[in-house]
Amino acid sequence: MLAELLLVLGGHPSSLFLSTGVSPELASYLHPGEVASLNTLCSLAANYTRVREWCEVTQAEARAAILASSRRKGKEREREGREPGQYVAVLAGAVREVLEEYESLLVETEALVLSRDPGTVQPSEDKDGQGYVPLSLLLATFDAWHAPMAALSALVTHLEEESTPGELMQHLSEQSATGHPTLRRVFTQLLQRLWDLWLTHLVVFLLDGVASDASSPSSPALGLDAGADPPHRLYKLNADLLPRSVGGPTRESILYVGRVAATLKREGRALPRSLVEKTRRDIMASKPEELDAAVQRARAEVGEWLWRHVLTGEQVAEAIESFANYFLTRDGEFAVNAIREISRLRRDRLLLSNPNSSSSVIRAHDLDLAMLRASLGTAAEADRALEHLSWSMPAGPLRPLSRPAEDDGTIRGLFSPALLGTPISLSAEVKWPLDLFMTPPAVQAYGDMHAYLYAIRDAHMRVLECWSALSGAQRRRRQYTGIDEGGAGAERDERVRLARQAWGTVRAMLFFLDQLLGHFMTDIVGVQHKRLLEQIRPHVPAPAPVHARARGLSNVRASTPTPGTPRNPRPRPSTPGLGTPGLAPDAPAYLDFLTLRQMHARHLAFLREGLFIAERDSAQLIRDILDTCKRFAGLVERWGGDVLPELLLDDSNDRVSERARAVAEISDSLHEQMGEFFRLLLESQSPTEKEAGGGGASMTRGSLTRASTSRARVTQIMAVNSGGDAEGDGLMARHVEQLLLRLDFNGVLTQWQEGRDENVLPPRDLP
């Protein structure tokens, strides 16, 4: 019976010792204590047999799946989803190693029995003297394996359910957190085997940049290629392979470094071998609790290498200079010339040419040529960045009888038709490695602000031309009429009233556009542009002239040196991370591109808020004001550059009345729109109802006094976008107040607003 029992403990079948215990026939001849001891050993044997059979079947199926992976056909393909995964197969091998310890103990016990070891075989009182092995000795010998074998059997039951590798590692981690020393050792050993496999998959994506289109249990991949993300690819992490112990910051850093490695791989480049090998050893030797520190070290070293060898801080600053010069119109001379060239193109092609001729069409390449002509004689003429700018016409070529553009609900849709009447958009070709931080959404934001600022500059230029035309006409008229506008009696009064109203209207338009454009270019674009450059290169002052010959749109260092090759000996710009608002005080001595991208995104978000295009209501209101200004300038141009008709015309009085009604209508519209804009600014600086004690905000001069302490709705939105930057929050809180002081320096608009609240109509000859 002893031999039978040892065979059962080794996993062999028996008719005496079943998986449920001793057979009833044998139990009838044994003492109840012996039956209980044998049942305990039978339970251990049953668990061992079950676990061993699972390991053998799993490993055999895994080997067969690997061998048949390239020639699986027909019905065999139906089994593909039921094949054991790589992690399960590795776990089966690790469990088999644990079982070998049990099997070694069993073999040692059998050897002691066969050698009649005195400590194992007790002497017999019978005459044969063969001795016997007490059941208590066998129970004591295998007692340490009862709990581990039961736990391994429960693990096999758990694996019969669907579970991802990440969930499996989490389960092993929870099982290892026990006070039982053997269980803790066994499950820690199993977890370590899966952890080593997971680290292998991690470094394949993290350092080698290998990302698969899909992941399967037999061929798992941590990094996945999620498709196109122009101009590169979009990568994500396989959530099924991520243990719960890998936190969010660690996952974000893994994705960042892996995206860099994969992008370099697609560009035919690679991280330096010394960096890769050092980081690989560091990560492969890390425990679960040490992974975050190892990944952060890898991110720091990769980010520093990128900052040193791929795209330096000076090159990033040059790129930002280029985008600011051309998209944010900091190069004002070029912007004005470009608007004039486009206006000339519109006049020549749509107004003066034969509408049936092929030359009366404006295409995108015509706008590109107009932009090149606009650069002649300016600082942009020698700037290679201009070669990477191009215009697009989403609605197609423009013809004389084309339908007006429809609003598509976007900011660009509001302002892009301002120059030609059809949407036109300026775009930039962004190549490697500039696209590491100048993402397509960032370029899109620059395009929106470009259309907006060009629309304001275009309206401003038209009002200036209208002012010049009115001044020239008045000087010519005064040569004959003296000190008044001519006419006699009631006619003279009507002409004087019309002239005053026209001058008041154009003066209000010019004042508003002057202050709006000056605020945008000086207080918003200029200040924030300088601040961003100081964050990137704090010890390199931003260039004073706005016509800096930046080359940021070109292919910045398209060919990087071979890894390990030293670059030019000039020192790298000092860290923009140290002492920079919005960054941690212990930031490393470089700026990684994820932080740079976030910093740039906050910069663009503030610009959109500061330019009042983050919300459609304010943008629509400004568009309406611009349309009103252009409508008045168009009327004056249609009237020959003067609002007053010639005195010798037969219908002079009728024309004066007609023009007076048109100017009055435009004056009223302008007054209403400017008042609405001023009210919007005041409300943004007024306390909320809760802060004001439940009452409504007062639209008085006191609103300006409360502006420095109140929490404005616009300021709150921009503070969120700033990422908690204290200095940035202060600038956001002040920029609306700065515009209010520009517009209401003499208090006229405040009195105007108070009169509106009291239903008092203002004079039509605006101040």
C-alpha cells in the first residue's frame, strides 16, 4: 500500500486512492485516523495531478501553436482563439518549475524508503523485520505543500476564466501579499517570471520603437500603431497588458518615450546605442515598485538627447518666431503688403477683367504669388521660411459670379472670407523634427488666428483709406466753399449735419480698430510671444525687431548625426525648465517635447482667449463690427470718396437725404455693436451674482475699479488653460482691463453705457 500511495502522490492513477479520498472498500479495513490522514494525502495528490496536467497541456498547445502559426488552415483556424496566450504559457512553465520542487521531495522520500533510512522506516516488531513507514511521517513530510498546491489548483481554476495578462499579473500580486512564507515565495516567483516577460515587451516598444497594428494572446504587443496622426502615426498602449500597479504618470511616460522611439524608427533614425543598452539594463532589473523611477529616468535621458541632438531650444525659438511673424502678423509690413496684393488681385481679376475670360479666376497659386510679391522690399524677402507657406481655397477657385461663402460654424469660417469673399487659409509645411511639438492642432490654431488678424487689419486699412478719401475730398471742396460745406439755408444745415455724422462715424471706427489692433498686437501677441521665448531660452533675450529672419518653418536639421557623434561645440541654451513659471522647481536641465507641447498649447489657448475668439459670441460680435466698418468704407468709395454730393447736381438735396439715412443707419449699427462689445468686456470683469450678494452686476464706471479683484468668467476659463501659472493668471486677469482702459480712457463709453441703461439715445456723431 505504501508503494501505491507514493505512486498516487506522484500523479499516477489508482483504484485504492481516488481524488476524493480513500476508496470505500479500503476504508472499511482502516482506522478512522488512518482514513483521515490518507484523505489528506489524496487531496494533495489530486491537486498536484490537476496542476501538472494543466501545465503539460498548456505547454504542448503553446508549442503546437508556434509551430503551426504559419500554416494554419481550415478547422485549425477555428482553434486560434482558444490557444493559450504567451503569458499563460510562460506561467505554465513557471508553475512546472515549482512542481519540480515537490517532485524532488517525493523522489527523496522514495529513496529514503528504499534505502531503509532509520529516520524514515521504523523497525517492525514482526519476525521478518522489514519495518514500516508511519502515515504521520508522510503527513509531516508533505505538510508544507498542502497550501501551495491548493493555491496552484485555485490558480488553474482562475485561468479557466477569461483574463488579460494585466489582470493575471494583478491576481498573482494579490496572492503573493500573504503571511504564509511558502505561498508568498511561490507566487512571487510566478509573478517575477511574468514581470520579466512584460519588461521584455516594454523595452521592445519603449526603446526599439516596435509597435504592432494589433495584439493577440499568442503574439502580444504593448505598443499599438493606432493609425495616421499626420504627419506621423498615432500610438497607444495596450490596456490588456498593463498591470494595475503601473500608474497613470508611468503609462504617460512610457507612451511618450515609445512614441519617440517609434517615430525615430519610421524616420530611419534611432536612439544612441549606449543610451538604449544602459536604459534596457536599468528597466530589466527593476522591480514593480521601481518601474516608475526607471521609466522616468529613461524619459529624462531620451528627452535630453532629443533636446541636444534633434531639435534644440534655439531652433524651437526660431520656429515660434516664424509662426508669430507670418501667422500672428508680428511682421506688420509684410502683412500690410500681403493684404494690398490680395486686394489688387481681387480688383484686377474680379472687377476689371472680362468675366468670361479664363484670366478672371483666382486660384490658390495666385495667392502664393501675391504673397511672394508682398515680401519684396521687406525683411521677409530673404526668409526661407516663406517657401513653406501656402494658401488654400477650401471652396475652390473664385470667379466673378461665385456665390458668397457660407459660415461653417468655425472661427476660421467667420473671418477667412474677409479678404476675397471666399474662404482662404494660410498653412505651413511642418517637417521633421519640428513636428515633434508643432502639432497639426497647433498649426490649425495659428491658421484661425491668422484669418482673424488679417480680417481686422483689412478693415483697419479700408477705414484708413476712407479717412484719407474724405480728407482729400474736403480739402478740394473747401477751395470753393470756404469754411463750410456749401449750399444755402436748410441745404447747408443738412450738408453740415451729414459731414459731421460721417466724420464722427469714421472717427469712431478708426479709434476702435486702432485700440483693438494695438491691444492685440502689443498687450496680447507681443507680450505672450516674448514670454514664451523667455521660457524656452531664459538667458537668450528675444530679438527686438519683429522682422527676425527665422527659419523655423523649414526642415530644421533634417539630417541628425549618427548616434554617438558629437555635434558642434557651441553650448546648448540653458534650461528653460529652471525658474520657468508653470514648470516644477526641480525640473531637469532640458525641456522635453511633451512639456514643450503643453507649454505651447497653453500659449495658444491664452492667445485665443486674449483675442476674443475662444467663444463664438465675442468673435461674431467683432466680425459684425468689421463688416459695419467695411460697409461704410464701401459706401464712401461708391460715392466717389466723399459723402457730400456736388452742389451743382440737380438732385443734390435728394442725394444728401439718401446718404444721411445710410450713414445714420451705419452709425446706429456701429453704436449698438460697440456698446455691446463694451458691455461684454464690463461683464467679464464684474463680480458674479454670488460675489455681488445675489444682485446683478452694475454697468457703471465702478466696474473698472472692481476689475482688479473680481473673478471674471473669461479670466476663470483662461486660468484653467494656463495650467495654474501664477504669472500667466495675472496677465489674463489684466488683459481685459487693459483693453477697457484703452477704449474708455476718457470715460465716454462708460457714460454711453449708462445712457443706454437709462434709455437715453446717444448722439449720432460719435466721439
